[in-house]
Amino acid sequence: MTRHRLGLVLSTVTDAPPQEFVALGKLAEDHGFDAMLVNEGAGDALANALAIGAATNTIKVGTNIANIYFRHPYLAAMTAWTLTELTEGRLILGLGMSHKAVLQSLGIVMDKPREYLREYARSVKRYLGGEGGKGLFRPRPTSYDSQVLVAALTPESAEVGGVEADGIMPFLTGRSYLPTLVDIAKQSAKGVGKDPDDIDCVMSIPTFVCDDEDAAMSAARYNLAFFAQMPNYRKQWRASGFEAEVAALEQAWRDRDRRLAATRVSDRMVEQVCVFGPASQCREQLAAFHEAGAGMPVLAVSPVNEDRLVATRKAIELLAPR
């Protein structure tokens, strides 16, 4: 039986302090996981990745995703360069544009985000390759291959991932829609002379491990209801065939009622977007995501009836690669 890659992503919004991130990274490495990534919300994803990398030896570390509006591309590249050198090539740098409402809350204007993502990814790749910059700011190329991926919820972003980066990082993508994004990324890469087989897909998947399948599905519904506030995810879900669910979710959020919104998330939507239920079922679902094009599924663990850290440790132990 072929062993597929498997990673985890930790949340700077809802998870623990950096010391716990480091401990979880070491635990994941001990259990054979291939990557421990960090998202960027209320913390610095690259700094956390560096801390995990310094405490581990083999597991890949990185971001899923780092917000392109938080750092100049030169700074992002130089931080990535440092992390790559210190970890001897274990970095996965995921870049994304975030969401308009999130950026507005910080006083950041999102202007032509996809064009900016394209320019940003191109610049970071050039800097990591030792190109660009002048004088004292001319970068040195990394001693190791540096993998740069971009968040991709739409065909347009998948094209950027194929042309300007090394692949894509989908999130909350319906399993039946995933092949569309992967194919666009690969064909776009081929169109600019790159080997499509080198294009990776690292996919973050909401994960709810619980022997009580109904409880796991209920937790998944509540989780997806939260993300339904964000237009980017609603657009992707429509493209995935969930038009009726999205319409009902939009109505529920007009009343600012997350619990009502959770009741509008269908079983089919949970089955397409999430990994949930007993460990054996979760493994089958992960295999299905891999078959659909996820080169490395990444567990975004949420609790069902326990503390988040307890849920994450449980997922590490029960879903460890075999």
C-alpha cells in the first residue's frame, strides 16, 4: 500500500501559544507526519514556523498561509531564506491574499488582490533564486529548493499557482471541484514551460475526529457556518455545486445567527469539504481527497466535544501516516 503524505496546520487565531506549537510539531514529527504548517491570523506564521523548525529535524514546516498584505515581498523572501537555510530545506511557504473584511479591520486596502498575488509570488520566487534587489539588498540564492505555493479557491488563483509558484493551497474546497483547480494549475505551468508533474497541491481540510459520527458532523456544520460569512468561500462553494446551501447560509448570516447557519449546511457539503467521524472513516476520506488531487492533505483539526489541543493531539495519534 502506497504511503501518502500528510500534514497538519495550526491556527494562530484559536490555538495555543508558541510553546505548544513547538510541542505539537515535535509530536507530529515523532508520529511520522510530513509537515506542520501555521496559518496567519492573530500571530506571525513565519515566526511560529521558525520556532517549530528549530525544535525538529525532519518534518517540513511553513505557512498555510502567510498574508501577502502583512509583509513586503522582499521581507517575506528573506525570512523564508533564513528559515530554509536553518531547516536545511524543510520550508513550505504558502502565500495568500486573505479577505477584504479582515484587512479592512486593520486599515489595509485590498486593491486588485489577484494581480498583487501574482506579482508577490513572482517577486518572492525571484528573491529566493538570488535575483532582484540592488547593492546591499541583492539576495543570495538559497542552498536548498524552496517550495512556494499560493492559496487557490478559484481557477484564476490556481493559474497563478501554476505560472508563478510551485503549486496551490486550496481550503474548504469540495472534493469533486478539487480536480478542476489542480488541472488548471498543472496546465498553466505546462503553458510556461514548466513540468506539470512538479506542481504540488497542499490542501488544508477541516478535520473532526470522533467515534460519534453525528457529533462530528454537527461540529463540522458549525465550523463551515462560520466560514460562510466570507464571500471568497461562498464563491468557491457555489462553483462546487452548493448554490442552494450558500443562498440559505447568506440568509442566516443576514440575521447574524451562526447556529441557524449551521442548520443550512447539508450533509453532502460536509462530506465533500471535511474529514469527520471515527479514525477509520477519516482515513478513508483522506484517501479520497488524495485521489481527487490533494498531493498532501493537511489536517485543520477542530474539537468535537473536547479542548482544541486535546483534539489536535488525538488526531496526531489516531491519523498518523502508515
